[in-house]
Amino acid sequence: MNKPLRRVAIFCGLLVLALLIRVNWVQFVQGDELKNDPHNRRVAIERYSTPRGNIIVDGKAITGSTTTDSGDFKYKRTYKNGKMWAPVTGYASQAFDANQLEKLNDGILSGTDDRLFFSRTVDMFTGSKQKGGNVVTTLDAKAQKAAFDGLGNQKGAVAAINPETGAILALASTPSYDPSTFAGMSNKDAEAYLALQKKKNPDEPMLNRALRQTYPPGSTFKVVTASAALENGLYDDVDSHTRSPLPYTLPDTSGIELKNEGNIPCKNATLREALRVSCNTVFGKISADLGNKKMMDEAEKFGFNNPGINTPVRASESIFPKDNRPQNAMAGIGQASNRATPLQMAMVASAVANGGKLMKPYMVDSLVAPNLNVVQQHTPQEMSQPLSPENAQKVQSIMETVVKSGTGTAAQLPGVTVGGKTGTAQHGENNKDNPYAWFISYAKTNKGTPVAVAVVIEGSDTLRDDIAGGRLAAPVAKDVMRAVLEGEK
């Protein structure tokens, strides 16, 4: 071979080598990136080329698929009672992608997940169309309905958990939206989606308040402060008097007094009485006496300051702040920079109810292939131990007093032991806005403790003087607990 031909051959060989390297690089290194690129239309076409698998509650599908004439897309998503279930399902839209369970489990639902390889192989040999798998949730339909109906036209959220497993039983947020209204590609779908955005709708119906919104927890946080007092040995008897002067001046301030709501018996009150009537002075001083580090350590055992709480939908981080002494005293009563999601406060009630053991919250029980084989089964996991069993019983005792004869009597259920704590959290500069109404609780029977609940009502038509966790939020929690208990029978 003469020299010019040899050079051409070498050059052509290098081109072929470069092509092979590039092909392998795209296929094996960049494959996942390209597959998940939001601009890759083939992914969306594949997602809607067959009916999606369903999201299941109590053995029944709360989603579906219907044929569509949207160009490349053969099917679009439908939802049953979409507004009620939107905080759980999220949405799957031909035009606006997907979120929450629809997004996180897209591979299973669309049938493209590698764990469905066997099912896809069988379909290929039998000539059947590819099918999506199902996502089986832990949700309780009756509890979800009770939560959604209880919130009504009020702005707020509910989270309910099984304390013994961490399974999420209800996750409601209002106002809500129907994902079916923008599941397609039409102009009408686009208009419906844009109308739900914050710029057009300041009520933010697409905000999942149960998981993604934090609020000052108000007096419901006193359960955490009482737990910190017991766990750190500041007090060991919930019926012995505390060292709580009245009036109480915030530390490191020039005479700024921490006020109680009304003329209530808070001077040197026992932990039981202080929680029953909700004494700010007692729990503010406990927080100051323990100091910021001990308070923060206890709050973190309950789940605060943890950005990685995935249900699998990620919850916003609840914050117990690193703060100075007067602000730490205020944080001990759920004010200052203290912020919590409804899920977080349900976790607080859950840990107390479960003998001091906090289970990791989750809402997907299993992922199931089209042939009904389980490809993933959730196993309950312990998250932390905020309280010893002995101290958990003490906190249960004083929470149960709140419902028997304190601020939480509206949550009483006949023949059921209910523990709870009300909260009315200040809102706005100088408390100028309507406060948030809170209630956290659990219900237990001789069979166990199947439910813990947190309710927050962010805004309502109720007059300011009538807003209190016991009046607005406790009845909602009561209905949710009753729904779960009736399902246990």
C-alpha cells in the first residue's frame, strides 16, 4: 500500500474509532442524562403511549387513563376526586411534566422501570402492549375524606400517621386543585395550569401545605419542650411544682415579660397543669433553663432540622433555630424562628404515642408489576428515640389531661383514650394577622395506637377572637381519628 492510501486508511480508521467512542459515550455515560432531559420529547411520548399504571388506595385506583387526540400522545392521565388526592398523587401532565408520586414512580407507572424487565419481556414475546405497574399507598380513604371535608373552604392542612409503623394515613391540603384539568396538551389545559400559579392565584392551591409549608407551631411545640425537660432531668415528676415565677421576664432583656393567654394558674404550675391550660411562662422558662443546645438536640430527635425526610415526596425542613437566650425561650413555646410542617407535628404526636419511638414516615407500601408481582415492599424503619418509654408515658398522661379537662376537650371520642395539644400561633409583624390554629393528637384503644394527627388552619372566615386550636383544628383531628378507628373495627 503506497503512502497516500495508508494515510487515508489510518484517517478513516481514526474516524471510525472516534464514532465508536462517541456512540458508547452517549449510550452508556450520557444515557440517563439524555433520557431524563425535560426537552427529550421521546420520554413524554413513551410515557403516554400506553395507559399508565395506577396509584392505589385501599385496594382501589384513584387514578386512570383515557385516550386522547393530542398528536403524538395516545393517552392522558385522569384522577378520581382529584382535589382530595392531589397532595398524595401530584400530577402527570402531557404539557407540564409530573410531580410527587407521579414523578417519583414514573418508571413503574409507565412500565419503563428496569425492575419490570421480566414483565416487558413477556409482553414482547406474547405481542401484548407494554403495561405500567401500580403504586400501592398506605393512605386510608376514609381518613383522607374526613381530613379534606373537615378543612372545607379553610386554608390549611392535615397529616395523619400510624405511630407504630410510620405509615401515612391522610395528607390533605386546602385549597387544592384537580390534576385532571391540565393533564392534556390543549390550550384549555394550559389556561387551567397557569390559573393555578401563585401570580394568578395567591391562595396557591398547588402548594402541598401538609409537606411543603412550614408554620410557627405555637403551643403544640410545648409537647417537645415538656419532653426535653423530662429527658434532661430538669423535672422528673409531671405532678410536682415547677420553678416558674409569675410574671416571668425573658432572659437578657430589660424587663420584657412573657405573657400568658388570659388569667390562668401558671405560677409554679406542674407540667400537667401547665400543658392543660397552656402556660407560656412555664414552658418559656423551661426552654431558657435548658438552654438552646439541649432544646435543639431534643427537637432534632423528633425530626426538626432534618432536610432529608422523604415520604418518598420530600418534606420541607422543619426548623428549631440556633438562637440567643430570649429567642430560645420564645422558640420553646413554638414562636420566634421555630417553624414546622404539619407532617413534623404529626411525627411529634406519633413518637409520644409510640412509647417514645419515632418511626420514619412513608406513604408507599409497595410497587407492583402488571402481573401483580411485588417489585418493592416497604419495611417500617425506626427513625429515632426522642423519649424513653417511661418519659413517653408521662407525656402521654399530660396530653390526655389536655383532652379530658383542658383546652382540647373538642377532640374527645367516646370509649377512646385521646391525647392532644392545642396551639394558636402568632402570625405577622406584631401579631397583626390572624393566628394559625393548631391541634396535634393521638387516639389509642386496647388494641394499640393506630393514629396520630396534626391539623393546622392557616386562614378562615372566623373572627380573630374566636380562633383557637381547640375550636377550629381539634374537631378536624377528631373526625380523622374516628375515621381511622372505625376502619380498625
